[in-house]
Amino acid sequence: MKRLWSDHKLLVLSFLAALMVTTVLFVRLIADVAYWPQHQDETISGWMTVGYVAHSYGVDKDALILALGVETDLRRLLTLKAIADGQDTTMVELRNTLLNAIIDQRETRD
């Protein structure tokens, strides 16, 4: 091992970096596989982002953003509560808008 390190430091460091990246990606894969099947069609709440809702309901995120009429560059980071506050609307109205967009997407897909 000492000889490998002394002769090929760059190769050993590259291998360790690739191993770390692979480990991180594998852990994320396992977390997604364990988390998402239990969170399909989850009740829409204010803490969620548009991306979370899209992933939970299996629909296109951009279509949901378009349905909400959000035009800011921060739209992917905003919670639904922040979007509702910014549009001066209630969470119930926002939830209904999202659910209608989700139903429309699912009907056109089927």
C-alpha cells in the first residue's frame, strides 16, 4: 500500500474521490427508494415546495408553477405558504389550484 501511495498519489486520490461520490449517490438512492413510496399523493401543506408536490403526485413541476402563476426566479425554493402570502391568497385556494392542475395533468396523461 505504501508503494502504491508513493508511486501513484494522484491515482489513489482520484479513486478515493470517486469512491466518496459513489457512496453519496448510493445513500441518496437508498433514501429516495425508502422515502417516496410512502409519500405518494401526500396532503398538500404550506411547508411543501412546488417541486415536492410535483414529485409526490408524479406530475410536471413546470406545469404546476405555470398554474400558480409564479414568476420569480426563487420559485423553486419558495414554500407554498410563501407563494400564497406573496399572491395574497389563502392556502385553501392555492391547494385547490394545485389539485386542479394535478387532475388536468393526470387526465391528459391517461
